Amino acid sequence: QVRLVESGGGLVQAGGSLRLSCTASGSIFSINTMGWYRQAPGKQRELVAITRRGFATYADSVRGRFTISGDNAKNTVSLQMNSLKPEDTAVYYCNANIRTYDFTTYSDDYWGQGTQVTVSS
């Protein structure tokens, strides 16, 4: 019933910037949290940034370079990535904890398909 779609990934040189966006659609009653995770080949998926009611949490590796922002009324979240480094190369996934009009559970986690970010040295 819920779909998350990411956009904005691509190839960029070290020191450059990208802006990722994610939009949630479907039978959404409310969204508790929205955030971004990333996964490089052979590595575990890790939290990049997450926002809940105006409070943002960042991974130490991106703090000061990345900024998460959201518009809950539009069911969107963005990730502005500046001063990109080759180690930022990964597939970036949008995640949201959502209450639907189903009401059989309080809330569930949903994931987008991912968008590739590649930073060249």
C-alpha cells in the first residue's frame, strides 16, 4: 500500500555535491520518521541520517557535510550531500516508519529501491 521512490543519485567528483530526494505515496495516515541509509558492496547497511519531529541524527562520518530535511505534509525527505568523498560511494536507501489506514498495526517500516551514488577520486 506504501511506496517510497528515491531520486538524485549519480556520479560526482570528490568535493562535489548531490541532493537526494524521497517521496512516499499510498495509504498513509501519518509518518513517524523518515531517513536515509546506505550500503556499499560487501558491507552492512548503515544509517546516514534520520529525522523525527524536527530532530535530526547523523552518522559521525557525514556530520557537518550532509543535511537532512523533510516536509511531512508532502511526505518527502531530502538529503543534501556536500564535500563528497569516495568513501561515500554506496546505494542510498530511503526509509520511513509509517502508519497506514489499515490500522492492523501501529506502524511499519518501508524502504525505497535505492539510488546509486558514486564519488570519483
